[in-house]
Amino acid sequence: MAKGISLHIGVNKVDPGEYPMAPTHAGWEMVVVPQDGGGRARFPGNFDIGWEGPLASCEKDAEDMFQLAESQGFESTILKTHKATAESVEDEIRSAAKQLKTGDIFFLTYAGHGAQVEDISGDEKDSDSLDETWCLYDRMFLDDEQQALFAKFAKGVGIIVLSDSCHSGTATRSGASDEERDRKRRGIRAVTERTAKAIYEGNQDKYDRIQNNLERRAKPKASRILISACQDHEHAMGDDDNGMFTHALKKVWNDGKFKGNYEDLAKKIKAELKKDYKAAVKRAGGDKSKVEGQVPNFVCIKGASAAALAELVKKRPFSI
């Protein structure tokens, strides 16, 4: 009998002491972190400038995905904010890779800030020359690290990844009303890109070292599907209840009444987000410049077998 293991990550804020910001770029959601006595101050004086990036609903997203996975028979784990460290995430993924065999499923979801760092390995030279990251509690988790971990899964395992996060900067998820949410969608890009740059430069040696020390170019044996909240150049939005992507997914899933495969799921989520965008434009009096849309991404990554990937895409979502 096939086995399913799932991991659900939700990060409502990060540790500002582990996200120091280069002071020339600091300027959004920053906090002052007193020196801890261990010589951690990176800038003149006895303080670091750190970034906390508070969000409203990422833990709720993780809880909802955890419940969905359990309802489908997965052995599920949830890591929320303080427990969502790079070490914890790595340990859970490595453990799943050791247990799962051909025909089994690994289901991974993330809700939180997404950012980018400079690509020093050269694997992004044909795209944007930036590595996308998840902002875990204690540090950014690079897409290169994910690739190295996914390569540890056996041939014939199916990996499903849902990412409700931005890939080019940070996201805003707070705000109670539709009007407030729409207002907060405006003018955020320049600030968030500056913040992402400041976070990277504030700890550049660490992130460059991680890239340099990774196991390179291991070919994945497991097939993988990624459905993300938006494109690399877009922001993922949300409110106090859920990320907009997670909200759309839940509506389409309809407590398990959804009929179709993974491709159908992605198309219907896209349609729901498009409806939300049109409604927001209408509330803005037809002024599209006041509303930021997001278009989800559906990516299929072949492992050792094209046939196995095709079979995975055709499966009923979240079935084992």
C-alpha cells in the first residue's frame, strides 16, 4: 500500500536577530535588536538593524493544509513560525526521503515571505540570475537547497509542492477589509525589493557560503509538481484569514468535492485568483494601477521517468 508523508510550514514572522539588514538599504518593517553579548552587532554601536517581516495568516494557511493532508491519509507534520527553522525543515524532508519508496507521495506546503538572493552558482543564468528563497524563522532557505534535498528521494516517488509566497521580494498579508487590502497592494514593489536586497547584503557571507557548500547537480529521480501563488516577478497577497492563493485552493478543493487532476486544480485556482483581481479592480473604480494581481505558476519537473511524471499529473490531487 502506498504511503504519504506531508510537511506544512507557516511563518508569521522571522527572527530579526538572524535577518540583519545592511543599513544603507534598511527601510521597511525593521526592528532594532540589542546586542546579545556574543559580539553579534554587525554595525557601529551596540545594536543590529534587523527585519521581522510580520504577516497575519501564514500559520493559518499551514494549519488548513495540514488538515487537508490528514483528511487524505497523509502522515503530517506542521512547523509554525519559531519551529520553522532551516534545520527543522531539512530534517523533516530528509526523514521523508528515507522512508518513501516508488509509488509513495511527499506533500510539502509553505506559507510566508519569499525573497531572492544573488545566484553565485550559475544555475539561474538563463532566467533572472537570482535564487528564490523561503524566509524561514532563522534564515532564508534557498531554492538550491530544496533541489538538493528533493534529489534524495527515490525513483518513482511523487513530490507535490504548494508555495503561497512571493518570489521577488516580500508580501503583505495584513488588513481586514477589501478596501484596505486593495490599498496595501499599491506601491509595495520598490520597498520590498529594497528590503530583500538589504536582508541579503546584511548576511551575504552566510548565503554565499550555503550556495558554495551545496551538493551540486544531483539529478532528481522523483517526479515533482509545483503550484505556486504567483510568478517570480509578482507578489503573493493575503488577509487575516488566508493567503489569496490558499483561499482560492480551498474554494476549488471544496472539502474534497473537487473532480479533476493536478493540471485541472491549477487552472481552477488561476481562474479564482483572476476573479478576485477583477473584483478588486472594480472596487478601485476600474483603476488597474491601484491593484496588484497574481498569476499562479504550474510547473512539472521530470525525475527519472517522463511516464511517472505524466501519471502524477493525472492523479486526483492529494491522493496517495
